[in-house]
Amino acid sequence: MQELGYRIVERNHRTRLGELDIIAEYEEFLVFCEVKTRKGRGGPHPSLSVTMKKIAKLRQLGELYLSLKHLTHMQPRFDVIAIQLVDGKPPNIDHFINAF
């Protein structure tokens, strides 16, 4: 992400309500990235494990983070990074910008 111009603010930000995997600044956005990883071939794409319940929780956590850090002037954006690991091959990484 950094090589694409993102500035990583925090990783694995935990609260009693849940966790935000990656928080980064990009242009006018504060980007909350949910990272999903799967090993092996076959099976559903890792991004498909981001359920409606998880989306609602991430939105709640993002708004809380903006409020607590006094960053309400920044535009939130929610991305999903899906990583597929297959032995002997480079990881396949899909970055879904503004996923929800």
C-alpha cells in the first residue's frame, strides 16, 4: 500500500467492539482496510467472507475511530484486501477500493 501512496496510520487497531486491520491516509480519505487471507486452491474468494454483519461493524468502528481521534474532517473509505496463498506461488492480492 505504501508504494501506492498510502500512509499507514495504524495496524490491528483493537477496541472492545472489534478490530480494524489497517488504517491509512490516502488523499482526502482515511481508509479502513479489512484484510482477508485464504490458503490453498479452490474455495470461495477471501473477499466473500466479508458479510453484511461485518460491514456494519466496520462502519461503526470507522466512525468511532474518526470521532475519538478528532478526524471528522476526513472522508472515510472502506476497502477490502483479499490475499490468496498457494504453495510455491507468489500471493494473489486483490485490493477492492471503496468496497462498501
